[in-house]
Amino acid sequence: QSGLNFARYCDAELDKLISDGKGLADQAERTTLYIKAQRIIQEQALWLPLAHPTAFALTRAGVEGYQANPFGRQDFSHVSVKP
């Protein structure tokens, strides 16, 4: 249910700022809300990485555009296979 919210963090004010920002067409207004949201995220230290793993992946010749993700998610949207 939390999508990419790996920390399972919940804050009604932060959620409202992000939700309201998504609904705004005016970039300046949206930026103002996102700056406030970023301030909350920074102050609360929602995510403090202690280590960044190095991820490796083996591919066969002809595979182009694949990048290993350190979090284990697979994104094949930019991958192509040449014969």
C-alpha cells in the first residue's frame, strides 16, 4: 500500500504538501510546496543510508541499456537486445 515508501513513514502534513503539489499546474506554487516537503524530510531524517551496496549483473553479448539497481528493483524499460 505504501508504494516506494520503504521506511513506512507517515506524516499527514508531508502527505498533504506532496499531494497538493502534484495537483498544481503552476510550477512556482508547486516548487514552494515541494521545498516545504523537503524541509520536513530533512528535519525528520526520514531516510539515512548507512551503506550503499555495489550491485552487479551479468548479461550476454548484445544486451544494451541495462543498469543494475542497488535496491534490487529491475527496470527493463531502457533495455534492448541486439542479435
